[in-house]
Amino acid sequence: MLAQKIACELLGDDFPITLSHEIGSIGLIERENAAILNAAIRKLAEQAYGSFQNVLIDHGINADLFITQNDGTLMSIEYAKKYPVLTIASGPTNSLRGAAYLSGILDGIVVDVGGTTTDVGVLSKGFPRESSSAAEMGGVRTNFRMPDLIAIGLGGGSLVSRDTKSVTVGPQSVGYKIHTEALIFSGSTLTTTDIAVAAGIAELGDASKVKDLDQELIKETVGVITSMVEEVIDKMKVSAEDVPVIVVGGGSILIPGKLKGASEVIKPEHFEVANAIGAAIAQVSGSIDGVFDITAKGRDAVIEDVKKSAKTEAVKAGADEATVEVVELEEIPLAYLPSNAIRFRVKAVGDLKR
């Protein structure tokens, strides 16, 4: 806090300053990098979020504005301006929360298929599982909170090609141009959506445009798509047991009804707009991740302090204090330290403050 005060006196109150302990985890260099990144994009975030607010004002909409975080929850606009790094990768986590809401499944794997990529994440008690490894941004290691996701180059607009040996799917894609480029829309590019229609997996566009596709090509491509998804599901699992798999996103028409490693494949109603639904039903959260010495106060007292701090952060982010509760508490003993130090990771969640 003293360093912040001195920096403000020297640089001015408008200069973007980030305190690393407020966003980073353990690890000096990584936490320093996270603070630098956050401070570097604060001005940009203020401009972007300010533009959102101006749009509401210009349309005569008198409403509070909230931004989605990358843990599947929301934060107030002022909180987002202060900690913009917490919005990185928030798009896929919206889909995870939406998938949980639409399917009623709180623990499982979510496969979110878009036009260009497929994002796969894990639901734990209805929220996205957090990554335990350091996040790299442009090759620089950081340690702020990030969801545990794997993205692959598979989407509704992914290109399909075949050489003498095998079929290749993606990562090249026509993306948003699929409505003019794909064969079923009178285009000239063979996409995964064309294959899905030809295989009878999906009903879309003009099926007569793909009725003459080589049946072996269709079969091989469906096999490649299925293998790509099954492989990434296997990477996300923590045990050999089959788990529920929820498939969402507009491109999920590509995914077959059965997958290895899945106890069931669920495609809920309104699957194509799971992302928007996840943002609409999201709550507000606050989290604490740090190392604490329990020698003086004792473990129970420290846990209560950490819980209280997490709840305070949730309220700062825009949660109604009366609804805030702790939904996650992780205790990690640390060896080789001179004192009785324990790492605590706590998340508190509450409803939007009305």
C-alpha cells in the first residue's frame, strides 16, 4: 500500500497502478508479470467499457452494466476497469455456466463448438474448473486466475480436405462466411457442416448440394471429427470413469450422439445460445488465493478471515452482501517453509445487487 501511495504521488492518480497481491497467486515473477499486464491494459479497458456505457445512455437505457469474469461469474463495471485481466477467456466460461443451467448437470465436461474452434472445459459444482498451471500470454508466464480449457481447431466452418493418405479437418475455417462459402449454401468450399448434412447428422441449408459427396470421404471425416473431440475429452478427465458430456454452441451439430469416455452426450434445448444464457444467469464472485501463516492465530481463525476476505471481494465486485456464500475452499499445505504456512484458495458467490 505504501508503494502504491508513493507511485500515485509521483505519477498522478490517473496513472494505471496494479497491486500484484490483488490478482496474482504465489510465484514472484509470474505474479509480477500478471500485475504488469493488468496495468498495461487498464486504459484500454476503461475506454472499451466506457463505450459500452455510452451505448446504453445513447439508447436511453437506464441499467447497471456488468462484465463477465473468466470464472463464470460477473463483476461491476468499475471492478472490471480495475482488474481487466479477470475477463480474459470469459467467453468459453459463459458457455460452461449456460450448459450447466440448461442441462441441470453440475459436474461433467462441456464441449462448446463454434464456427472456428471447439472449447472444452470441466464443470465442478456448476462452475468452470480453474487451471492449476501458469497461464502464458504471448509467451510470458503469469499466474492470475484462468479457467482450465483446451481449444482445438474444429468448428462448423472448418475446412475439410483429403490427400492420398487421410482426411484433414481444420484448423483453417471460413468462420462467419459459412453462409456464403459452404456447399449447402451454394458456395464452393467443403466444410464440416457440409459433411454433417451429408451424413444425416444435421438438417441445414440445401442438402441436395452435398448428395453426391463421396461416401467414404463422409465416413472418414465424421470419424476424424469424433476422434478429435474424444481425444480432448480424455485429456480433460481426471479419472478413467465415463462422465456426462454436454454439447453446446451453434457448431455442435457436428458432434455425434455417442462419444468414448462419455456416460451420456447431452445436447440441451437452446444449446446454440448457451453462451448468452450463461452470461444472463451468472452471479457475482470474489476470490482469495494466497499463503497464510496459521501459527499465531490458528487454522480455524485464518480460514474465517480468508472466507470473510473472499466475501468482501464479491461485494466489491457487485454482489448483494445478504446472498454471498463461500462455494469453494481449497487448503494446500506448503513444505520447506520456516513457518506453518498454508495456501488457501477461496471463492465466494452472491446474487447481483439490485
